[in-house]
Amino acid sequence: MLSLSASNRQDKTILYSRTTSLAVLFTMLLVYDNFYILTIENGIGLYGGMFHINAYTQIFNIFILIISGVILGLNSFYFRKVLNEKTFSLKKMFSYKNLILNKTGEQYKILEYPLILLFIVTGSTFLISTSDLVSIFLSIELQSYGLYLLSTVYRNSESSTKAGLTYFLLGGLSSCIILLAQSILYANSGNTSLDNLYIINNISDISKENESINSFYNSYYINFSLILLSVGFLFKVSAAPFHFWSPDVYDAVPTIVTTFIAIVAKISIFVFFLELVHYTSNLAYFSWSNNLLLSSLLSLIIGTVLGLVQFRIKRLYAYSTISHLGFILLSLSIYSIESIQAFIFYLIQYSITNLNAFILLLSIGYFYIFSSNNFEEKIKSMGLKDENNSPIQLISQIKGHYEVNPVLALSLGITLFSFLGVPPLMGFFAKQMVLSAALDNGYIFMTLLAILTSVISAVYYLAVIKQIFFDKNEYNIKPSIVEYSNNSTSLKNNITLSSYISITISVITLLITLFMFIPEEWLNMTNILTLIIFNL
């Protein structure tokens, strides 16, 4: 907060982002230092039981902090570095460097960006550890308001403002639904603690025999409130049939903001949702299976079918996300030890793969700007808006990118194949675990549907890969960028990705590709977390 009043230099945003990244790293170390809670059977409660901490919450807190730190790093370092030739004078080198850096996007000129990210991360970590109706609403609103602000933080972008307003209005509607459900639950049960839902279950059994209790307690209120809660949270994660806001928001906000919206919010909500299902899975008059199975069915169908007709890359990512939510909800609806293990692993691997997909999209976009002699004219002819913050908007813009940068093209191809579930990539093992759990529990129709939709989704994944590797690009490859009037010397082939971006893409891509050689650590971790949830 002091940085806003202590400085009027907008280029110091990079310094603030790096400072925030260090704060996130320090917080992660503090969470890791508190792993002595592993020795406590059920964890510990905080603030009168409003929050709880155990190994399950600590692991996902660390995971969210790692993802947030990586995304903050996108603003902490410039995407490109300039390799200057020795023939240039020092003055010309700096003037050319400034020319390049001024085209890196508006994210380096917004001081509030890292601060808003901290609010969102705080709400996410609170939501993971919450165990009370009051703290649930406060945590999810802290996270949601930060996301609304982040969507509209690009003041000069008309599309970003429109998407942020849409997100705010529909997100507010889902928050009202959640609050209504909590109000009904409190009015009927007289308490706000999730732990007391077990007591509510016992009251449900007694009410069948004791009319005096039944006079003030109605178990159908519990059913109605939990259904409303599921609707509100499915709305937040954009699962079908409450998905209609996400493609528009994903496509309109700047790509670097979409990266955060698409990943962090879903992790925290699904981690809490798993705990909510666990707390209420034994209620006498309510079962989560039918609601979640219906949403899973619609997500698989809608995400696959509507993805076939998309020509905008981020809308394609949005429908791909909806399709993957179908697998996540399928594993959650089964609710067995094997399916919850698949749920946790699928959530982790999809978050990592999705992060790599958005970083690659940003990287390709910055190459696209400097790989075309007539970039501005091409953008205008396509009718694209907000090209500085989202250089890549159409799938056709990455056509033939293999000729421009083979490494980036190969990394994006591996990421898309992992989305598809091609062995031996990481995404294949995640889908295999979910389908195996579904078959073992008798969900044959859902298993066949999931396999069929995966095959159909290969159409749009392979169509993108075909354009990247086999189609001819429509712009010159790394032409002369700048020519000085004093001499004929020009800079060629001197734009490359910064070290941070290169290392991040390399590490995530290698993790996705070589997972089959190191599966024990990941699978053991998901198995331990599942056993902790089931108190085994």
C-alpha cells in the first residue's frame, strides 16, 4: 500500500512483483515449517473452530502458493531479452532495448496488480482451511472480489472492462445463491459449524421417531440448502450448466489475467468442495452423486461439442476446461478412496498443464509481435481488439509457428496432447485413474461417455497441432526489426525469451513428458491425502 504513495514511477511494478513473489515464497516456507501437524491425527482448529489445519490443507496451501508465485513471475521479469550486436554504441543499445520493452504489455505499468493477487491468494488459502459457514462466505468473497478487480484492472481495455462487469454480475448472483443456502441451513439447524453437520445427521435419524423434534426440524431444508450450495460452487468453477460466463470472460480479459482466473480460483473451490462432500456424504436424506453426475455429464458433452466450433484460442481453452471439469466432478461424485485419489491427482496435474498452456500462449504472442513486418495492419484486418494485452486471439495466428520457434511449438504440442490424454504423458494417467474408479464402482455409462468425449475432443486439439506444425505461416520469420538512418546496420534474430520464462516452460514440459519415470512420489502423496480425508 505504501508503494502507491511512495513512488510515481510505474516501471517499478516489476520490483513490486518480485517483492510479492518473495513474500509468497516466505509464506510457503512457513507453511512447510508447520508440517509437524502431520503428527496430530485430525489437525488443529483455529479461531474457535472457524478454520482448521491438517496435512491436506497444508499441501494444497503450498500448491496454491507455488502456482501463484510462478504467475507472479510473469510480471517480475520481461518476457524477452535483446541480444545486442557489438557494432552498436551503448546509447543505441539502451534506446533499442527501451523500444522493445515498451511493447511488452500493460502488465508492467499497473502497480496494484501484485497487491490484488495477494488478496486473491489470501482468500484461496482461507477457503481451503475453512470449517464454518461464516468463514466460507468471507473467504470466497475475498477471493471473488479480487478476481473481479483483476479482470478490470486494465482500465484502457474496453473488452477487459466489459468482461469484468459480466464476471462481477454473474459472480454476485452465485454468491447470493451460496448465501441463501447458508441462511436456510443456519435457520434450520441453529449453528454454522460444518462439524455439527454430523450432529444434524443424527437429528435426522431421531426425528423419524420423535415428533417433538420433528416439529422444529425439517430435513428437507438440508437437502435444499446443499443443492443450492452445489449450484453456487459449480457456478464459481464454471461447470455446466452454469458455464456460460467463462468463455466470454476468458476471451475478453488480458491473457496474463486469464492465467490466474482459470487456475487458482478452481483449485481452492474444488479443495473445499471435497471437504464439504466429505462432511455431508452420510446425511440420511441427501446424496451428492446425482447432482454432481448430472453436472459431469453436461460438462463432458458441452465442453466437447461446443469446443469443435471455436476459432478463438482462449475460448477453446475455456471449453477444454469445462470438459476436464466433467472428469473432476465424475471422480468426486463416486466418492470412494480410489476416486478421491484420482480427483486430487487430476486437479493437480490439470492445474500444472493449464498453467503451461497459458504461459506458452503468452510467449508465442510476444514472438508474434516481432515476427511480422505488418503486425499492426494484420491485426486491424482481422478486426481484433486489445492486441497489446492479448496478441494471440485466433487459432490461425499460431499457424506455422514451428518454423518461427520449434521449441515453443513442441512444448505446446506436448501440452495439448496431455490435455487429450495421450500416453505416456501426465494427462493420460489422470484420466486413466478416473475411468478406473468409475468402472470399479459400476458407472459404465459415464465411463463410455467420458471415453467418447475424449475421442471427439481430439478433433480440436489435433486441429490446433496441425496448424502449428504443418501449415504455412503468414508472416516473415524474424525479419529486420529496426534500421537506423545513420547506417545500414540492422538487428536480426536477436529477440529471445527471458531466462525465467524459458526455465519455467522447460521444467513444466519435462514434468508432463517424463512423469512416467517419477510417478511414485505424486501417487504416494495423493494416496496419503486421501487416507487423511477418510481418517484411515
